[in-house]
Amino acid sequence: MNLSHVFSRVVAVAGATALASRWLRDGTQEPAWGNAPTVPTGRPQGRIPTVKIPTAKGWNDGQTPSVASGLNVNAFVTGLTHPRWIAVLPGGDVLVAEASSVAKETARSLLDYAWISTMERAGAMGVSANRITLLRDADGDGAAEIRETFLENLNQPFGMALLHDTFYVGNTDGVVAFPYEAGARSITAPGRKLVAFKTDGHWTRSLLPSPDGRKLYVGVGSLTNIGRKGMQAEAARAAIHELDLASGTSRIFASGLRNPVGMAWEPGTGALWTVVNERDGLGDETPPDYLTSVRDGGFYGWPYSYWGQIVDDRVPQDPAMVTRAITPDYALGGHTASLGLCWLPAGTLPGFPAGMVIGQHGSWNRSKLSGYKVVFVPFANGRPAGPARDILWGFLAPDERTSYGRPVGVAIGPDNSLLVADDVGHVIWRVTGEAKHPGHGTRPNENGASES
């Protein structure tokens, strides 16, 4: 056990002490989920925030997440390096972005060192692979036997999109375009940067093409939790950008979104939807992360307010901006770290109607951990309609001390399966309604009922 790991344990003990005292003060809170959640009054946590982070363990041989009744799960591929995001090419090849948070500089304070060592123990920070890997299930057995490097020497790649003969990558410092030939297993030609973004803070840059292929939407998260370095440092952040591919110009499509990661189109209405990670330091369920439709020119509150117009008193206020703040559509629980998002057409998975699938990476900043699962929100008439259901769970050990995995990106696979990127487990999981392949089992349900 190295010094960093020991120090992270000391931090965990200190965090546990603060956690216990807050739990005694606040008690158990009802989960903030659904169209009309009860959001508890925020209680600022000051200089010692609640910290509870499980140690990254990974999966044992033959172990898998638990899966909803009527479904099966198997490992599509194992042995990746922190897989975060998934894209599927027209020919059926699956692309996976392998990247992670990195410590940008040497720790300058005890607090910096505490944070870095804790993130390393959780499997959330380290050396970034900076590549995109191509996977192919050539024999149709539900597992990829072909794995090749598609693109390398990138800068924390995340979002991916293919339009015509151009492949786009969302690096942390901007969107890059590469020439692409149909069926290619790799790209070696140099890329062309289309737009630059500030680095640090929330580093992921998700991409979503418009239905007509003329624009790219880019999710860019905030630099800090609540703008503590001033709003000038947050300029062009906490927003979804719209990039016009013909002209090369970009603009902010919507703002006040602290960390918008997954994006998807609702096909009936044509509306853009996103999942957003909300701010920390106000309590277990305050405020909830959320799923929301995104209006052109809309403002969603960050950093001045949350869940519409609930003011965050820790932030220097702008009353005019609070008045503009739009209430999100659907709460996803406090600090669930909802990252992945894709549309699930009706009939894709047995027993599931049309709706949105969400990869919840899991909390690190509440007394009882939340997330660490893949959930489904049913839709009707273009809106969320009914309680969420769990698709995959069991990524977290029952005692909450270790995590076997943490789900991130979700995508519909070439065989109509659901693919889930698990960065701590270094796996891509495949969920179907088909009979299990030999050796593809499921782990007993450790987390109770499948309704959220």
C-alpha cells in the first residue's frame, strides 16, 4: 500500500466523521426522483464536505452486474483501459473512447493531495489512455473477438460522431475532424480542430449530431462546483454548444447546465434531451441530478439557482438570471452522477417501452451512496411518463466500501442490444433479451427491488 493510498484512507476517515454527524442531523431523506420531486432545503457543508468514495476493485472472473427480470447480461469485451463512451459505426463496428481524469499539476496543498489521492483510489484519476478502440463481433456470439486501435494520441477523447466521410472526436480541448473511409479499422491521417474549449474542471466533451447531419451539439461542463473562481473563468462553460459544420461557427445553444454529458434526440418531438450533474455541498438529495429537454437559448440556473429558481445562497446572486431559470423535466436523485444517455426504441428490450436509458456513474459526496446502476425512464407523448426502472445494478458492494464497476456511456448496439461502458470494471457490458450464451451468467440481486 503506497503513501497516496494511505493518505486517501485518512481522508476517508475524516470524511466519514463529518458524514456521520450530518446524517444524525439530517436523517434519511426521500430520494428526489421524478417529475415533481421533493428537494430538501440545502444545508451548506462549508470547508469539510461529505466525502464517501468506494475503492475501485473491479470484477471477479465470471462476475457480472445484476440485470432486470427477462434480460441477460454478458461482457462484450474486457480488459479495456477506463472505457467511457461508446459509438456504433454504420457497418456494426463498436468504438470505445478510453480516457480518464488526470492530475494537471503537482498538488500544491494538503487539500489538493487529498483530492488526487482519493480520486486515484476510486479509479477516477490516473494516466489517460487517450485512444479510441474499435471492437467487432465477427462471429455473432455476443462478444467482440476483434479489437484494434482506431485512433490514438488524442487528448482525453470522449464524444464521437461519424457524418459522411468525416469522423469527429470531442477532445477535452476541442472538437477535431478526421477523414474517414467506409469500413476503415483505423485512422492515421491528422485531424483538423474545428473549435477549441478550455480544459480542466469537467473534462468530458460529448457530441451529438443533428438529425440532418449539419450540426454538432457539444456538452461542456463547468470549471468549478459553483463558480468559485468567478464567472469570467466559467465563460462558455456549463453549456451545450451548437457547431455549424458548413460554416465552422459555433454558439451557445443552452446554458446554466453545470455538467451536461449525455445527449439524445426524442424522435417523436425532435427535442434535444440531456442529463446534467448538479452541484455538490448542500446535502444528500440537494439538488438532484436531472434529465431535461433543452430549449434553444434556455438557461437552467447554474450557478445561481437549482431545480428552477431555488437560490443557492453560497453564490453571488444575479436575480435576473434566476428569474430566467427553467425547471428541469425529471429528477434523477441526488449526486447519482448521471452521465450516459441514449434513446431506447420500444421493443429493443423485452418488457421495456420507448424511453431514455441513463448510465449513473455513482456518487462520492453523500452519506448513503446513490447511482452505480443503469436506469430506464419511460416516455409517452415526448415526455417522461412513470417511475424509473433499473436495468443493471450491483456495481457497488453491499457495504459500499468497494465498487466492482461504474457505468458511464450507453448505446444501442448493432444487434439491437444495449451496450454499457464500465470504466472502473474496464468492461463493455451487453444487455439483451436473448437466451444466455455459455458462460454468461448473472450475479444474484444484492440491491433489492428494481424500481427506483
